[in-house]
Amino acid sequence: MVKPLRGTRQAVLAGRVLGNPVEGKPGLRFVRVFGQKRTSAVKTDANPSARFADWVQSGLLRIPSASVRKVTIQSYSIEERTGRLANLDSVALTRESDQWKLAGAEKLNTAAVQSMAAALDNLKVIDVRPKPPGRAMDLRSGKLELLLETAVSLRQKGRFLTPNGRLLANPPTAWFMCCVPAKL
């Protein structure tokens, strides 16, 4: 069932369903009020799209690569039975005056670091999935309970919760922190 588009205070922002064009009548589309069966034809030049890319800002971080000043890369492995992190290592790369630096390193593959910063700039949202039932309400209320079913669902998707509450990928993927100047 199609639901009306609602705003932040649950006010109905759009209460009509715009349907297919009327055959043989250019410029007319079927329309109906939410919850009603009766349809009408209206004159409109609207051309709605159901494509994901037409409705979502796909640029995930929207950070120009030139603005990235610090990148922290963490590598680790997870002992799944105990939930403990092993082989934890953290590396911080910093950029000063357009030169990337790694503390204690004599040489740094700057082309690889610049490529990584450019990849941050190009991260895209390609799909979304609905939240589990009740999760949206929990997030709005600020009272988020971690249920066993949530932990199991995360594990099935390759995510792992550590005993101290960190959410990590297993096996590790590109999990890193990126710092940019406050003024963007």
C-alpha cells in the first residue's frame, strides 16, 4: 500500500497518488486521493520517476578530496567466539601543505594515499534497506535497545558487535576515519 508523504511532525505533505498517463490523451495522468479508490484524470506535465538515483543524494560523504586532512586506518581481526579484537593496529596519515605524511615513516606512497582520498570523494549510496520494525521509532525516541535478533542480523551481514559496543566488519573492510576542516 502506498502511504502519504509526511513531514517531520507527521503532517501530510502530499496526499495524492499520481498514476500512469491516460492513453490517447497527452498531458493527462490518472490521480487519486490516498485511501480512496476513485481516480480522476488531471492535466499535468509531471513525469515522476521510481529510480533510486532520482530520489536520493548519492554522494555519501560529499567531501572534496582536497579537504581531507587526516585519515586514520585501523586494521584488526576478530576472535568471533570471544568477541575480542586481535592484531589491532592504527595508522594516521596527515596532510600538511598538500603533502601527506605518516609519523615515523621515511617514505610514503603518496599516489596511493591521494587515490584513497579521491575514493572518499567518490563514495556513492547505491541501495538502501528498510530498518527492522520498530527501529525507526527507537531512533527517533533516542532509546535504542540492542536486541539479540539485531545482533544476529548484523552478524549475518558481516558486522560484529564487540563487548565494548564497537561495530566492526568481519572480515575487515575499508573502515577508517576521515577528518576535514570544520568549514566546508
